[in-house]
Amino acid sequence: MPTSYVNATIFTGEEVLKNHAVSTDNGLITSITPTEEIPEGHEIVDLQGAYLTPALIDLQIYGGNGEVFSMYPSVQSLTGTYEYSKAGGAAYIMPTVATISPGIMLQAMQAVRAYWQEGRKGVLGLHLEGPFINPAKKGAHLPQYIKQPTQEDIDWILENGSDVVKIITLAPECCDPALVRQLQDAGIIVYAGHSNATYAQAYTSFEDGIRHATHLFNAMSPLESRAPGLVGAIYDHPGVYASIVADGIHVDFAAVRISKKIMGRRLYLITDAVEENKEGDYIYLREKDRFVSATGVLSGSRLTMLQAVRNLANNGICSLREAIRMASLYPAEAIGMADKIGRIAPGCEASFLVIPENGPTTVYC
């Protein structure tokens, strides 16, 4: 049934509207009109003065709600991860698998495909973070699964997951550019990450077509006076987007603020969230505000996307509206989906975040 959402301050991702209604039908936004111009026959949803924004987007998450998708991929673990994200404001996720065995990667591909076949919502595809990374910047990733890609490796990914794998994080200095282009030609977005690339290596890879980077600062060559590294290349190249984990642990908030000033809309938020797991290849041990590996290496956050947004606003990094853009519009732009998600506009999917003055937030999707 056509529905109109009324009595809210609407932030479309681009402008603020009052005394307007957002009308939807069949899961899409059909119009944004003054309240008095709502089409006849619409069901009316009164938002009671709340703030209505685009639903948030998380392009890197490993698990949630007691489920560790990245270790035990299934429709069940994917559903738990999505429900965690949705409760934290994100109606769209890119579930992520770290550097792991081909068997787990295959199960993850199959789980995403089965999730879609069941008609479930919110999962944009699969993010493979590895295994083609630099051992020098492995972070919490397991060295026994790290490898340089061969033609057989790329063929395997494309044969088994070309329909579901949407993002691959790799170290460009460890990969044959021709193999990287094969992934890109298949429609997979390649991110530079877990990389010890020099500035020159990183910038050359950006000029060759890599236009994204995974969790700025974490597991990458730093910006130094005589060695600008991957961080310096990301800052310097005007066409490169980067994600960042804004929990105050993965990255100091001052570093987030500096990066925001330099990068503008090229910087966007992810959670890198995981769930506790005490057995198997990847151990995630819960500490007060983070997860660490069995050896104490930082290995994941306890963030939600909405908390990341609030962290930016509360620490004076940007306005609340700009923080919402960094969690909705900008990640949508980064992956080429801003015509479908991340905005409140006719033709976009009808997925909203409702933030009341008091009380819990709600995601409509």
C-alpha cells in the first residue's frame, strides 16, 4: 500500500525539509511533497516530530548479535549480523571475511547467495578482506592464509563468486596489476589495504584504477616526512575514497578530524564490528570497548554505525548532518549506488532512519 511519512524534520542527505511528506510505494520513494499535497489513498505514518534521514550503510562488518559470519558463514549468521546492524541504524551491509581458507570464503559466497534467494533484505554483497595482503601489515589476519594472487586464484574467485563478491581488499604492491584489472573488469571494487606500499606504489595503483582504501591508518604504511606511504597517497589523490573506524580506538579522533579536513566527502564510516569467538582460526576476545585476538592484537570494534555518527558529532569533527552523510551518502557514492541508497529522493529505496528527540531510533526498510 502506498505510504506517506509525515511530521518529521527530513534530512534528505542533501537538504533539510520541514512540513513535507516522503511518499513510498513498492519499496521505493515516489515523491517528496509539502504535507498538504500527499496523494489520496496513502497510509499515513506520523513520525511525531522525529528526525528522518537516509538509513545508514556499513561496508565492513564481521558479525553481531552473537554471530560471527566471518568464521561461520551461513544464512543464520548473516541474519544475526544484519539485525545487529539494523538495530544500530544501518539497513545495508557488506558482510566481510578476513584472510581465511578457500573453504570459508566459498561458504561465505554461498551464504550470501542463499540469503538473497530467500528474499532477505539489506545485504549488498560480500567483502573479501584478503587473502592478497602484505604480511608486513597483516594486523590480526592470519599469516598462514596470506598469499600473492595467481591467475588460478582470480579464476577461482570469479567462477565461484562473481555474482556476490562486490569488494576485495588487497595490497597493490603484492599483486600483478593485470590480475587486479580482471577483478575490476568483473565488477568487483578493489580496495587498497593491509598494505605496506610506498607512496609511489600506492599512487601508481590509484592512477591504474584502484580508487578505494580500507580502514584509513589501520594496517597500512603511514604518512612520514620522507616516506608518505599509503596514507599520504590517499590524502594526495583526489579520486580515492577511504573508510575509517571512528571509535576512538582504531584511530584517534584528532586523526579523524585532520583526515576529514583533507578528504572531505572522500572519507566515510565503517564499523569493522565483530562478535566474540573463543575457538577456531580467529579468536575474538571481548574487552571493554573493543575486540582483540588471542595475542592481544586489536581485531575489531564494538561500534554500530549510529554510534560512529554520534562519535563524530560529539567530538567536534563535523556536524551531525555531515556525519550522517559519512554513514550513508558517501559510502553509497563510493560504491556507485547513490542512485539507489544513501539518499531520500524519488527513485531511491525506501529505507529510513528515524531519530526521535527521546527514545530509541528506528529503521524503516
